[in-house]
Amino acid sequence: MSLNSDRKTVKILKESKPDKNGTVTITKQVPCSRCGGTGTYSFYAMGQRQGGVCFGCNGKGFNVINEKIFTPEYRKKLDQQNEKRRLKKRNEDNKKEVERYGLNNEYIYVVTEPDTYLIKTELYYAGATYDSNLGWFFKRDEKAYKTKRVKVADFTNLQDGLKWVDFEKYNEKVREQQLEKTDYVSEVGQRIELELKLIQKFPFETQWGLNFVYLFQDTKGNRLAWKTSKSLLDVWPVEETRHVKATIKSHEIYNNHRQTAIKNVKIINE
């Protein structure tokens, strides 16, 4: 038998006597799972084939492992112990989650201040908690800050009798609420007059030069967007309103809001 074929064969090196639980430990030589027993490993980098000694086995082509063989009775006992530990850790994790998010309350109070990043230290010392889904929130009603009341039931589910956070459920609820607040404007292809407030503007570079995305809000709070190469920097400051004519390009969902894309925008009064 060649050395290479020997590397690719599973060999029993040693087998222990059963311990007090009937467990037997078998020492095996097994082929390296990275190189398949060759002792070398090759790969492509920068379009070229590279290779070298396999670091999974240090070039030996095999590894030596210990495998325990349990009796059915002892395996059952171990499974019961593992399940007991799992349940203990689950209960400990749940206790922490209940405490962190105030899950025993009926409501929490999510901070709606314009820029919570600027006051994050203040919020922290005021007792607020930060979560990437909820943002900053209080577990009690806090009058010193603008907040919105959120039902704990809107972001929790019951599993095995325990209350757990479910942000997929919460995010779906938020999406539904945001969609309810906005609607599409007119019909695609229509050219209409609008009173629009400029909310945000985003310049971006393309291979054809500088372009802009302008986000607007109409008098009913609906969102509109215009993508163009035309600069409005000198004629339309953010937060100001203009009377315009525009063509409805499409209706779309953007960031959980109904948004109307417009084109061929012409300012009637500046």
C-alpha cells in the first residue's frame, strides 16, 4: 500500500476499555477534510493556481481524533442533562430579554426626537435603552422627551409559555403603519400642478456627470422623488415650498413608504 493511499484510509489506532458508564474511546487516523489526504492544498488567486502544504494537517494528509462511543442508556442520560442545561440557559436569556425590553409592561415609549444621536449620552443617563430596531426607548412614560407609545404585544411572541422579542413582527407592523400614512399621487403619465416642499437632496456622480435626487412632500404629506441632472441648489432651499408642474413617472415603494417618481419638473414660481 502506498503512503498516499494509506493517508486516505480511516485507521483505528487504539480502543480503550469501557469506563464505568460503558463508554469506549476510539483513537482514529482519518483523512484530512481540507486536502482529502494529499497533504497539499491548491487554490486560485489573481487568476493563477497557487498551492502549498495543507495547514489543516501540516502536510501529513491525515489527523488523529478521539471518538467516544456511548451506550444507549448513557446517551439518553447525557441528552437529558443537555436538555436541562438548555432550558436553564433559555430561561436565563428570557429573563434578561424581559428586563431589557420591559416585556412585562403593556407599553414602551420610543423616542421620536429629531436627532437622537446628538443626545444619546443624555438619553442613556436618563434611563433610555438603545436597540437597532426600536432606536432609543424608555420602559416608562418619560415627559422630558418626545416619544411614541408602542404596544409590547406589537413586537413580542409567545414561545413555550415565554414572551420573546420578535422584530420581524414589529418591522412588518411599522411598514403597514407607514404605508397607511402615504399614498400615490395622480396617475402615471399625467402632467399636473403641485405644491411641493423640498425635504432632502442627494448629489451623486455618474459616468455622465453630476446628478441629483430630490425628495419632496406635497400638501397631503405624500412623498415624491425626482432624479435629474438639473441643480436646484440656488433656486430651491430645503424646507421651502414651490408651485410646480411635473409629469408622473411611476409609483413605487421606497423605505416602507409609497413614493411617486416625477420627471420634467418646471417651477412655476420661484
